[in-house]
Amino acid sequence: MESILHHLPIYSHVRQTRPFEPLKFVGEQSGTSTDLPTLVDKCSPEFSNGAMALFHPLYFNGHLQTLYAAVRTFDKENMVYYKRLVVPCRDGGEATADFRVPPFEKASDYTPPNQTKPLMPRYSFFTPEEERNLGSNDEKPLLIVLHGLTGGSHEAYVRSLVDRITTNYGFEACVLNSRGCSESCITTPQLYNGVWTNDIRDFVVKLRALFPKRKFYLVGFSLGASIATNYLGQEGSNSQIECAAILANPWDLCNASYYMYRTFLGRNLYGNHFSKSLVKMLKDNLSVLKQDPYMAKLYAEKIDSVKTVEEFDNWFTSRMFGFNCSFEYYRYGTSSNRIPLIRTPMLAISASDDPIVGSESLPIREIESNPYTLLIESSKGGHVAWFDAHGERWYEEPLCRFFSGFHSDVALEGLKPDLASVTLPHANKFKGDRLVDATVRDY
């Protein structure tokens, strides 16, 4: 019966890629132990190897799943309220982070000096007094979310996860917006890319100062998944993150670029939408971005001729960060390069029918070699969609249960990795290489 269901277009099935030696987390005093596959089977059987789920009958392939996620606004669902914090960064720029807060009747009139764009409904800035009182010695788990390309904390897939994990699982949650996204102002002539990790690094440092006793968890979607994976690899054993989940990652940026433009819908729908969004963001912040004289010349010459994401990255993103062209940036920024360096428990979730990043470059061998990781590949789901028969996001509830289970069974129990029982990948071979250099532009 199961073999028949595997071939029905409304059923999705899961295939796991496990490391050859799953890492055990062991309690020195209690003697209890667990690992990621065991924890998944216990807390999130929807992610277990061979698990099946009935997906929405109207959205029976990756294109339909992705289009539904893009076309439907979900404006009346998960109406979370955010307070925005301005995060000073080491390069002199500013990032913004939105914290889920209880509903407020009236937004504050306070606006920070450099963040002058009007915020969306249900948003407000932390006032200076609120920011001074933001820190806490509580031990609540905190989820940090990184959104996709040109997205932000307002995105439906972000709001729904933030709402569920804070309402039902006792987590706090915040979203780090990429520069220029979600009505944030760019204050230095720099945007962001899939391997630029200093903003999340600076944010985590600030969070640790504000919440010295909290356990931090991390979720990255799409380009945010690339940033999160690169960040975890660069941090290695110094990571402040207890556990992470990576969803719809463009694991190989070169392949993802080729893949999206290989199909008619990829070229004319997805690629066109993304390139227009990127150009609009650039134009909205052009007065600041052209303070870089070299880039200002490129903007004047190329901004109106850009038609694809690759062209945008070739003329703007790559040059802005010290690369010579788009594919040099893509090859260096490919996050599967950093998997051998990861020393944070990481669950990766990808859909085989993802029409934007594809599944050709899933890091099977890298996952098999790193005992800290586990790959969940669903046969259906599209790109950051995964709508089941009830119209719910298939991954969301089990992912919340997974984080909750890891927090209670591993983090709070004080279980530690049993490194003597596994062979770690040879991360030391990257010493002296730019792979361990988090500051891309300085190479």
C-alpha cells in the first residue's frame, strides 16, 4: 500500500540522509543519551525516514505550492506584533531586529535617528527606555529567524512560525532583517549576500549581552538558510547556538542560479520577481548606496538593464563585497562548503520539487560526514511552502516540537556531545583559507 501512495501526487514522503556516525548527546551524571535521528523520531515523526503526509490536493507539485505561498497574503492570520531594535554593526552600519511582543494598542511615536521609513501595522520601535529594560536574566529559550531574499519579519512563513513557537511552546522569538529589508533603512553603502554573516554575528553578541542565561536557537529560510549555514560553519565550536534548522537552502549558489533559469516559470516568473524586488530595494536606498564612488558608477551604468538575479549579483552584490563577478561570489558563498566546519546540531529540510533552488546539489556526502547534521528531504513542498491537506505548513508544528524536545531533553538536561564516539570531518584543512574568514570584503 505504501509503495502505491509514494506515487500519488498528493502524498509526500520523507527521505533522511544521516551521518555515518550520528553524534550522541550524553548526560555525565544521569547517563542518559540521545541523538538527532532518535530525537526526531520521538518528537517529530513527520520527519522520520519514510514518513508520509497528505498534501493539499490543489497544490500537487512544487510550482503550485510555491505560487500559492506567494499569491496568498495570509494578512488575517498570525497577526503578531513586533518591537524593532536597531543593531549597530562592526562596519558602522545598522541592522534591525524585530522581537515578538504582546499586542499594543498604539505604536510609539519614537523613531531612531537613521531609521526613518514608516513601519508596517503592528510594528513599533523600542523606545530608548524600553531598550534599556530589554535585557533579562530569565532562562527562556529564544528562537532567532533569518528570512529569505528581500523578505523580512512580515513574511507569512516567518509570522506563522514565530506565532506558533511563542504561543504554544514557551519560546521567545526575534527576526533579524537583512539590511534594507522590511522597511529598514540602509545607513552605509552596503547590502547583504548569502555568505555575509557579520550582521548575525553582531546580533548574537548583542543578544548574549542582553540575555546571558538564555539558550539560543536558529532558523534560516532560503537565502537566510545560506547565511545561517555559513555562519554556523564559520563559528565552528564557538557557536552560541544550541540547535539550528535550515529550510529550503540554495546549497550550491551556482547550481541554484542555473536551475531557476532553466525552466520557463523560473525565467519569467520567479527570477523576474526576485530581480525586480532587488532592483527596487537598491533604488529605494540609492542615495546612501552611491556614497561608494566605485559602486555609484556601476549603478548609473547598469541599474536599468538588470533583468535577472545573476545580473544583479554580477554587477552589484559581487562587486560590493570584493568579488570580481557573480560566479566567484556564488562559488565562495556556497554554504555546503561550510558543513564540515559545523559543530552545532543542525536539521536541514529541503523539498525535492523546489522549483527555485532544486535538489540536484543537496549536500548528501557532506551530511553523511558530519555527525552534527541531519537532512530531511520531502518529495513535495515547493520553495518555503509545504502546504498539507489542511492548508497548514507541514514542517511547522513538527519543527516546533523538535526544538522544544531538544531544549527539554538535551539543553536543560545538560547533555553534551560524546565526541569520543565519532570521527569529525577534517575542518582543520581549511586553516589559512578564506573559508574561515567571516569578513568577505577584506580578503
